[in-house]
Amino acid sequence: MAELGAPQVMLEASPDEIYDIELEHSLLEANAKLATENRALLDQSGITAIDFMGAIGSGKTTLITKLVGMLKDKIGVAVFNGDATTSNDADAISKQNVPVVQIATINGCHLDANLVGKGLKKIDLGNLKMIFIENIGNLICPAEFPLGSKARVVVVSVTEGPWMVRKHPHMFLGSQVVVINKIDLAGAMEVSVDQLIADVHALKPDIKVIPTSCKTGAGLNEVAETLLAV
Amino acid sequence: MHEFSIASGLVEKLLDFAEKNPDKKIVEVRVAIGEFTQIEDEQLRFCYESIITEMPIAGSRLTIESVLGRVACSHCSYSGAPKYWDGALHGLPIATLECPGCGNAARVIEGEECAIRSVRFMPNEIARAIA
């Protein structure tokens, strides 16, 4: 007699009725493929694209505005602004009179290569040498989605506290340059810039770290020179 | 929540498979997630389960296989497990790109995967019978 609660009839799929197929299909491949296409188009057009990632309020927009101001008379520069909703950042950079593409992700947490690819079709690439891409203010999600840029820059600022690097380590592993911004406020914030630099280097010894202040202008020339040389 | 984008891509692939194989029921999908990605297992599973309700693949199980990171160094020819940094606040050691052999920068050779490894399915009549 069957035990209480156990089914009277047990029917199980025998091993030869269950099939496994190996797929080996990358889930990030679709984005990676579009990123490669973006990169090919950029290379062919002689354009270097730089992707800026960092938290909301780290100073990405201000940094890009300053860099555009320094470079626009020497080379053709355009800016892609990723934002979940507003066009505040794009509006601010537009005052520099360079081509600006607003990419609204409508609450999406990262830019992807598809959106950037669409943006590249909207502007005249002819006279451009550099495109700055401002990613969504987020230190986690953009890491998994390359856009086709030649270098990725992480912007952190001392006002975000002393643990920014330790709390978001992955973002730094895939980047080539780290900007530690708002160093003029380091004293008031009691945050050690040297410790932030040491934290970055503990993760990735060869990453370039540049302390900056968009207010005093400290470090901005070095950022511009570094990005021109990538 | 980039896990949602990744789960959506996964579901799209599986629906594609289901459409091409109308006589089969997908019961499990195995996915490999590398240590150097920033993809959280629990969130990926939650997104997957949320998306597939009301779909032909509803009830299928997502199995996540974690792939440990490996790095290689061109400065000292080290190849193997990465150096872990325990400076992270939550105490979980973080894989770094500092070469465990010489301290220079190493590169990732394994642990960046986010891929479907295999799909397990059975004929519909069996699936219906044991449901």
C-alpha cells in the first residue's frame, strides 16, 4: 500500500527521454557585436570615443563640459549624453556649441551599444575626432555593456565618501582611466585622495588615476592629454 | 538591474528554441556566470522567473554555474587564480587584476562569461504526464 500522500502512480522521464543540448551562447554577445560595429565605424571615421561612467553627482557632466571647452577649438568634438529621463546634462553641454546627442534610456540603468550606434547615425561624423559618451549615473550596470569606445573612464569624487572604490570594484577592472574629482573638497570631506588612489591600484595596478578639481582646474590638462593619447 | 536585460536576452533565446521545437518542453537552462562579471545570481534568477510566467517556458528552472576567475600575466608568465582583495566592506574577497606572482597588471583569461551552457528538455507528452 502506498504511503499516505504519495501518488499512486509515479511516472518519471527516463534518461533517454530527457535531452541536454550544449548551446554555448553568450548572453552578452548581441551587445558585444554591436559594440564592435560601433568601434569599426569610429575607427574608420578617425574618431576616438571615450565612455565616462560614474555615480550621479560625481561630476561627469562638468568634467566633460570642461574638456569640450579645452578641446573644441583644436579638434572636432561631440558629446552623447545618456540619461534616464531629463535632458539637463545635454542642455548644459549644448552651450559649448558642439554636436550633442541626448540618449534617453527611459529608466534604463545603462547605455548599450545599440543606443550608441543609433546616436552615431544621427550626427555628421565627418569633422569629428573625439566623442565623449556620458553613461547613466550608475557604478554597477554599465560595466557589462561595452559601447565601442576606445577607453572607459570612471569618475569618482571625494564627496561620495571614502569607500567608492571598495564598494564598486568591478567598474574599475574594465576601465583604463580613473578621475578622482572634487579634490578641492577633500579636506572638508575628510576623505583621503591617496587612499582612493591606493584602492584603485589594489584592483588594477596599471590603471591611470588622475585627481582633478573642475573648480580649480587641477588635473584637467592631464585628463585631456591622456584621452588624446589613448 | 542589468540582470533584467540579461534575463530578457536569455528568455528570448529560449523562446526561439521552443518555437523551433514545438514538440519539446524546456525544463531547465544552465547558465555560466563568471566571477569577473557583476551579475548577481539571485537577481538573475528572480528576473528570469518573473519574465517567464505565462510563457511557453514557464516552470523551467534556471541553474547558475559560477565560473571562477583566472588571470595571466605577461610580466612574469603567471597563469592561474587571481589575487583576492579583502578590502571590500562586506568582507567578500574581490578578484583583482594584480598579478599574484609579481604584482604587475594581469589580464583576465577566464571568468568573464555570461553564457547559456545547455538546455534540458523532454518530449511534451512526457512533460505533460509527469506534471
